[in-house]
Amino acid sequence: MAKKEKLVVFDFDGTLSASDSNLEFGRYCFAHSIRPWIFAPLFLVGLIMYYFNKHSRISRELMRCFLTKQMVKKFAPIVIKQHKLRRFGWAAEMVAHERASGNICLLISAGPDYLVPELVRDMKFDAVITSKMDKAHPWRYKFMCWGPDKVTALNTWAKKNKIIPHVVRAYGDSKSDKYIMELADTEIWINRKTGLPK
């Protein structure tokens, strides 16, 4: 039988951490490999498509089409180590406070599963939900956790865990977070440049 539980939902990039880990990973790839430059024409096509439709899965895959599992294995640990330094000082303390108050803490991020879980492993979230990528072809999505898909991911997780979710607070920084934020009793919008509430 499903049990009603209080949840606090956090976004990651721009909410708990300055900058965007996925963009940093892409920049690192361009700076340390010739392969992204070979695929640059497809990247540009994807970028143009993304400009007109940010929910386009195809555009995002085109912008990542240079990725190989070897690149992820080699570059991801380096970018993760660097990006951890960009996390806002209050982030871990807030998660700990919410959990100590008896709330279930979820991180729901559009970021890829080869970056975000390791970036927050020390923060002790009750669950970390991210975009799921094809391990053999890490540019390809199995599930894109962006915008309204975050609500789908939350509901799927809740059903699997036999929970009726009551979102008491949600933390986000951009328009793509509004779908989750609208579920919450309290919306806390973060300025991604300062880490302070807007």
C-alpha cells in the first residue's frame, strides 16, 4: 500500500552548483580531443535545432554525437573533480538539514548519468534521477530527464517505491524546472551566478 511522504526536490546545475557540468564536459572534450572538431558540422546543426526547440532530443544528441565511451571513461573523472569545486557552500548542508527534518530528498537533473551521480555522491540524497544515456553510445538518450519529463521521472520513482509524493519544497534555477516547481508547496528559485535565492 502506498504511503504519503514529504519530499524535497532539487535540481543540480545552476541550483546546487554554479555553471553547467554538461557544458563543462563538452568544453573539456573540445579542448582535449580532435574528435569533437571533426563532428563540428553536426554539432552546429544540433545547436541551431536546440535554439528553436530546447526539448528536442535529436538536437541534444547531435550536439553530443562525437562522444564515445572511451572519452567518457577518460574525461568524466577529470571534469567531475573540477566541477565539484563549483558547488555552492550551502548545498550539502541544506540536503542534510532537510533529511534531518524527516523529508525525503531527491535530486532530479537533466544532466547525464555519467556526471551527476558522482558529483553529488557525498551529499547523501535518498535518490538521484538523471538523464539515462546509452553506455555503448553515450551521445544517445535512453531517457531525457528535462522539463516535464522530470515530473514523469518523479512519478515513476514514487510508484516504484510505493510512495504518494507530497513535494513540500523544490529548488530550481531555470524555466525548465517550472514543471517540478509547480508541484511544490514552496518554490525556491536560485540565482545560478550567486547561489542565492532570487
